[in-house]
Amino acid sequence: MQNATETPEYKTVVQFAEKHDAFSVGGLRSAIFWKRAELEQAGAIAQMGRRVLINEPVFLQFVASGGLKSVRGSK
């Protein structure tokens, strides 16, 4: 999903939620918990130690493409 030549724009969960009012911290953490493998594969998140970083443009593209249409195990 991500172009390899693009520089990632990482934000913490809190920074992302502050910038984008439509996303709450709890909602983001829930989405990351349930969709971690898909988000990592898409390049939408990265882990640095215990901290999860959101690659802002890729995450927003993932959401726009319906990647978070269902979050909690339902298909």
C-alpha cells in the first residue's frame, strides 16, 4: 500500500488523535489491537519498543479503503 520512496510521517497515537478529531485515543488503540497484522503489513503502523507509531498518510488511506470497516473480529 505504501510507496517505498515516500518518507513515512509517524505520529504517536495521542498526536494522531489530537490532529484528527474523528479518531479517539481509545478507538485508535482498539483498532490497532484488533487489526495489528493488517496495519503492519500495509505500513500504516510501526512499533518502536512498546510505542506504536502511526504512519499518517498510509493509515488514512487504509481507513479510506475500508480497512477498518469492521474492527472486532466480525467480518
